[in-house]
Amino acid sequence: MNRENGGNDMKSMEHRAEEFVSLAFEVCEERLATRRAPLTAPQKALAAAAMGVKQSISTFLAVSRIPDDPSGAE
């Protein structure tokens, strides 16, 4: 991502991330719609994975908004 277009690049990344999360939830919903009662282990794992993807992407986007520390401290 270059500095000149950073804001636009970030918005594009956020939009693509939202699309990806939506697709992950669609896949999950389709698999769970054909569920047997009770949920199978793979169905439970898929639901947990979809939520994990959403949280991971949200965390990545939040951290990427933090400005770099000009002092170089870590």
C-alpha cells in the first residue's frame, strides 16, 4: 500500500474484507441449513472458524489503522 493512496487502499481492503466475511458466513449458513440435529462436529467447527475469520480480520484492520511510532519504539 503506498502512502499517497493509503486512505483509498484501506477503504478498498475493508470493503474486500467485508465481502470475504460475508462469503464465509454464506458458506457456513448453507452447510448449517442442511444440518442434522444435533450439529455435527464439522458443522460446529465451521461455525467457529467463520467467527474466527471475522474476528481476525477485524483485529487486522484495527491494528493497521494504528499510526507507526515515529520514535521507533516497539
